[in-house]
Amino acid sequence: MTLPFGFVNGALLAGAFALAIPIIIHLFHKSRFQVVKWGAMHLLEKVIRTNQRRIKIEQIILLIIRAAIPLILALCMARPVWKGVRKLMGETRTSTIILLDNSYSMAASRAGTSNFALAKDEASRLLNELPRGSDAQVVLMGEGGAPLLDEPTYDLARLTKSLKQIEASYGTATIPAALDFATNVFGQMHESSRNLIVMTDFQRISFEATEDAEVSQMLDRMRKLPLPPEISFFDVGSEAKDNVAIESLDYSRLMVGIGKKIQVRANLRNFGDAPYQDLRVYFKADGKERSVAQIRLGPHEKGQVLFSHAFDTAGSHVVEVVADADPLKADNSYLASIPVRDKIPVLLVNGDPSAEPLKGETDFAEIALQPYSSTGRVALADLISTKVVRTENLDAQGINAAAVVVLANIRQLDGGQLKALEDFVRNGGGLLIFPGNRVDASWANSTLFKDGKGLLPLALGALGGDLKEGATSIGIVSQRFDHPALDLFNDPRNGTVSDAAIKMWYRLKEPATANADAPTIVARLSSGDPFLVEKRFGEGRVIQCAVPCDADWSNLPMRPFYLPMMQRLAIYLASTVFPPRNLDVSKPLVAFLPPADAGKKASLVLPDGSSREVPVVKKGERGVVEFAKTQQPGLYTLTSPGGTQTHFVVNTSRRESDLQRLTDAEIADFAKSHGVSVVHSGAEYKQLDRTRRYGSEFWRSLLWLLLALIFAELFLQQRFARVRRVKAEEGFVQGMPRRHGAQT
């Protein structure tokens, strides 16, 4: 049963226990009396019998007043609210929150006016019609909720002005998260009469059955507030059935080099009932249109368009695919940030160097990674540039200057080298590990593997095979490879991995039970042992091989697939772009800059063309830029203090591209099951508002009553004392014996 009253500050009701104080004092003084024998007492007995009842009544009256004073004071401080009183005169101030659906589906329009424009007009009208002295807040529902102003305000004109400046296209609407956010905002508001108005288009995807229980939970939490609001859902939607969206872009995630063609596949979907016979799709690179294609899409049909492009300069680049489809522009384009390098620096750490040609541990690997430079021919044709160092010369500076580090037959690393290598991989670097005859397996397992917590994906087991003349060799299992580093071998023209002849290898110890964090087996040997294993370490990757990269244990360097395999492994490990440049809405933008830039300002251009200055903060050995307000989808261009540009792209989820609404019956069922009201116009909301009962605070009346009781207690105490004194004197005179027949 719902009580007809409530309290704004219910905790202060504990002060009501102070009413016990005057009762305790009264009982204490009542029990303190002393019997004194007095000869004339019989003269007052008649007076006492006459006034005893009157005195008790006076004491009870004073006791009630004294006990009521702390009780009423506690009630005043708790701010009681009578919920069952209709507003009969004047205007009741309210605290109002408008939850405004600003997801990009609200930009859909019919007859030239978008649902979001209609919602803003209705919201502005509601704010303008609030009673004078009301406070309000507008919460944007996109991506879980964001307040329009920093805090609720009584300046409704300022709130209305800010409302008119916002646009849709800010991600997806999540009803439960927005309700939870609004519940917290009510804690910052001050009026006892409260309203929550949810303005939405009732898009089906935002009211999925899977979230229904969570919506109920959030509404129940709101109703348990000390002053629960009246909850209304305002339907501002008109279904726009025609919509074509570019759902995603598929392209190689391997590092792109100058002049190397990259293929971009755009995935399109027609969510509407109307067919598109010749839909034009445009491909742009760095803001310039490069090519155009046409595609036919039937109702509710999917399709793909393929584009290719080669970049002629290194640095940060942006590709965009745009469909000339419908008025809902938010999903008519899709962007991607693609870094292009002129060189991929690879550091080869040689654990077994030799002055003889092709006898050093990394000699074959160096030739495979940069074949043109190694033969003295066209150096510019090599995407990879190598640098070879001995183990003792490995340091943090050399590691951080590389994109990929290759450890070849390394016996041990000292503590400083190991820490630098761990930090390098943890921050997005790539590491390729080859064993050999100089490897200290015990050190590798205890320090590099660390029970699965170190850099090494799998522990080294016993050696397999034999190097003796005539010993049996094994090969690499030929299969269909899904891994990006080896998928080129699905085409036999790029080489056949089964041509390898391996005489000795390390048996890598696979975990007894598989789990989500277990390393990935990329390829296996014909013996069943892992050949290549990959592990994520922080933001970087580590690939471990069971065979050395030279020709001591196998004929790998002499096989045609060796060169493309080594190049693809290096390119794959160098392709981790960290921090990421392709982000979801509301994910923070982070960039690493040189440490010399720390303390300076970088410039960030937002999708709407506005510019912000962001500080470069030193963290560790680098400068870091962070920007959290990425609710607006589109292109963000960061210019470092040194003038280098980096592009970040924020794309919205395409969940909202399906514009289908709930039916009228489904909306009515939603309202009934959750105990909320649904209106479809401003006039309908006004009528609903008039039929509701508003809460009314009455602590001011109690305060006047408190003051009256205090004065009454003082007045009655003095009056009762004066009356008792007069009555006592009269009774004493009346009780004295009279003299009869006095002698003359």
C-alpha cells in the first residue's frame, strides 16, 4: 500500500526520538519528593483536594506541548510531502527530467522534418510551460546517457537554448542505462513534485525483449526514491521505412606500405521495402573522390562493393565509402583510419653471430625480410628495413625504435633488457622468437614463460628429432590457414609449407586444459607438435617458432615459402595499431607522441569542424594525448606540436539502421506491463498532467505550528503558575479556623 505522504529528508526523522526528553524530565521530577511533618498541614488538605485534579490536567497539557515541540521540529527538518492533495490553486513547482532519444535513428524524417526536430520542439515547449521556480535537466539517451548541462538548472531559458543547438547521430539509445542515469540526476534536484518524460521514437531495436527485465529493474529503482517521479513516455516517432546503410568496411588489417594496393569491401544493406535499382556508391581517400560503383539492392537485401587504392605517401590516411541513398545520412557513410608506412623497422637480435656468410643466426632472416636491399638492387622496393645487433648490445632505445623485435637463438637476457622488451610488447610492439642450440631452456621457461604470465607463449619441452646423417625428418602440416600471417599460402602459387624438411625441433608444451587466454596454435608439425604459436601480451603480440630461423636444423631458408612467410610474420606483428584509431562512439581517443612534446598543446579538429587544444602529458617515456568526449561520430584530426597529423575515426553501431517501430499494440503492452503512461502529443501530455495529483510540501505550516507551541508553552506555564499561587493563597485563608464568641 502506497502511503499518501513522504519525506524529502527521511533520515532526519530520527530527531523525533527527542520527544522522550521532556517525558523523562517530567517523570524524574515527579518522583523527587520529601515528606516533611508540619503541624499546620491539615489547614491545606482541603485546598489540595480541591485543586489536585486541575493541577494534573495542567501538567499533562504542558507535557504534551513540550513533547510535541521536538517531534514537530524533526518533521520540519525531514520536509514532509502530502502526495494525495490535488493542486487547487496557484502553480506547484516541479523537478523535471526529459530523457531525449538522440540516437541517429531519430534523424529519420517524413515530409522533410526529422523525428529529432519534432522531439526538440516538443521538449522546448514542455520546458517553457513549467511553473515558475521549477528546475529541470535534459539527458541525452545516446550511448547510455549524458546531461545537456553539467547540473540541473532553474534557468529554463538557458536549458532551452542549449537544447536547440544539439543534433542527432550520437550512437544508439540504451533505455535501461538512460533510466539509471536519470535516477541519479533526481538526487541533485530540489522540488517535491517530480516528472520524468522519455521522448523516443519507440524504435524496435531499442525496446528489445532481452532488455525488458532490466528496464523494469531501473523503473523500480526510480519508484523507490523518497520522492518518486511521475513517468511518461512521449512518442515522437513516425516510421520511415526506407533506409540503406553501409554496415561495415572490410580491408586487410596488415600494415600498408607506400604504393601497395589495399582492397576495401563495403557491406551494404537495404532495411526498407523499396528496391534500389542503381544505387551509386562512392569511394573517397583523404577526402577526395577516387571511384564510383553501382549496385542493385532489393527489399531487405544485402550487397557488397569492392574498391582498391594505393597510397603514395606515408602517414595517417582516411578512406570513406558513401552511398547516395536516403535522407538518414548517419549510416550512409563509413570511415576507416589507415596508417601507411614507408618502412617497417625490424630489430634482429643475433644470438649466434658469425663472420662467415650465411653462418650467422639471422643471416637468412635478414635476406628474407629485405631481399632487394640485401642483393644491392632497388632499396626502395623493400617495405621492411632491418637492423642486426648482438645480444649484449640490445637496449631499450633500440627496442623502442623498432616495430618488431626478432630474438634468434638467444641464450639469456639481463633484467633491464627483459623489462624493456616486456614494456615494448605490452604497448603494442611485436615479438618473434626463434630457438636454437644456444638457448638456455631452463632460463627461458622460468623467466620468459613464467608459468604462462611471461612473453613466451609456451614452455620449451624436450628436443625432438636428430641431426645425424640419414635421420628421419618431419614437415609442416599443409592446411587451410585462417591466420592473417599464413593465409597467403592457401594459394599454392605463394609456396607450399609442406615442402619443409625439419630434422630437429623443440617440443612446445601445450596446456592440459584449453581456456580463453591460452595461446593460439597457428601451424603444426607433422609430428603433432606446434610449429608456430601466438600469444597476446598487453596490446602487442608474440609469435614463437619451434624451429630456428637458420638452416642448422631444417631446410626452411631454402624453401620458396620462407621469404613470404618471414615477411608476413613481420608485417603481421607490426600491424598492431595502438592506441587504436578506429573507435566506437564514446570510447576515449588516445595518442602517443614523442616525450619532447610533453607539456605542450596538440590541436584536435572535431567532426563538426570545431577545434580544441588538448594537453600533451608525460607518462613513462612518452607524451600522451587523451580526449574522452567522442560521442559525435565522424573524423577527428589530431595535429601534434611538431605538426604531424593523426586521424581517428568514430563510427556508430549500425543497430539503429533498422527503423522499424513497435506497433501501437506493443507500445500499449509496454506501458501496461511497466506501469507508465504513453502520450503522442503535447496536448495529450497536458491533459495527462492535469489529471495527476501533485505532491505538496507542508513543512512551513508545521514550522508556524512549532512557533505557536513554543509561545503557548511559555504562556501556559506562567499562567498556570500564577493561578496556582492565587488559588493556594485563597485556600489557605479559607482553611484557617475562625474564632466564635470572643470574650470581651
